[in-house]
Amino acid sequence: AQSVTQLGSHVSVSEGALVLLRCNYSSSVPPYLFWYVQYPNQGLQLLLKYTSAATLVKGINGFEAEFKKSETSFHLTKPSAHMSDAAEYFCAVSPLTGANSKLTFGKGITLSVRP
Amino acid sequence: DVKVTQSSRYLVKRTGEKVFLECVQDMDHENMFWYRQDPGLGLRLIYFSYDVKMKEKGDIPEGYSVSREKKERFSLILESASTNQTSMYLCASSSHFGRALNTEAFFGQGTRLTVV
């Protein structure tokens, strides 16, 4: 069964600092991978997704993630944090094929941005 | 603009009540999902549906049922609400080719249910 691990539950950075949110997946074959963001009192919004094309994926709001098969990782980064980036971030995985395949989410990481 | 709409943002119900959570999408998506979100546990899939009148259990279906009579609407039913069902409930939808369910999912705003 596939799964994702997001290490830590909370990350705090200063405004303007690098944001790095880690995600490792477990799957017998490289899957589809997603990062979602959830702002307070809202639903989830897709940031970016990896679907076996380019390994470096660019998303909205200046975020990007790199798929590394050798490390089974899909870490999310942003060069310079902004106050508006404070939110909860979820990594999700699904297999490439298979009837009734579905998204499996990690436990989420809360990002705080200090002025 | 794509939209998934959940009928209520906040609900307070009593233990033992039958509770209906409604979700409507306007994107003509085949797939619809119900998740619950709890602190430290992330999102857990309760039920999903890949077609009208079709439903499949997710990871935590106990205590819940669903109904999908029309393509755009997916209802989550708590037959007899209990305090451990106090949670945030999120509905989502996605399109698919064949029966793959791994395309981008669009989420509603969530319903925060409190059972007292």
C-alpha cells in the first residue's frame, strides 16, 4: 500500500527565509504526487503535482518541488517566505494506474512565518 | 471557476441524531470523495464514488454511509451521530479517464461538525 510521510508537524521560518517542507513516499513504483495547501477555515487547494513528466515541478505562489526517485522524496520549497504562506500543507500520493486508485494524504505540516 | 459546495460551514448536532452533509460540484466530475480531517491525523478517506449510484468504502467508513443519486451531488450520512464524529468534513471531486482516481481533486470549504 502506498503512503506518505511528512516529518514534523510544525515548521517556523522568518519572512524572506527559505521554506522547505519534507515529504517521503512509499510505493512500489513511482506514483503521482501532489502538494496541497489549506489556509485557515478553507478547503484544500492544489499547489503542484508530479505526473511523471519533469522531475522539477513548479506550482503556484512561487512554490516548487523536486521528485527524487532514489530518495523516494518530493520536498516542497520556496526561496523566500511571505507572511501569506502561513498555512497547513499536505503531501498526497496516488498510484499511476489501477482501478479505484485514490489519493492518500500525509498528516500535514503547519507553516508559520515570523515577521 | 470550478466549484465544490458544501451545504453548511458549521453544524452542531446532538448525540444520536441522523446527520446529513451535502456536497454539490458543478464540474461534471465523475469522482466524488468524503474525507474527515482531524489534528495530527491529516485527511482520512471515508467513502468515495466514481459514478452515480456507485460507492466504495474508504479507510474509515464505520458509522457513515453515503448516497449519490445524481452525478453532481454526494451526501454523507451519519446514521446516529456520536461525539467521536466531531470533526472537519471535506468533500472533493475529480475527473477521471477510465476508472483512475488519481487526477487533481477539487475541495469544498469544509463542514465543521460538532456532536454534543
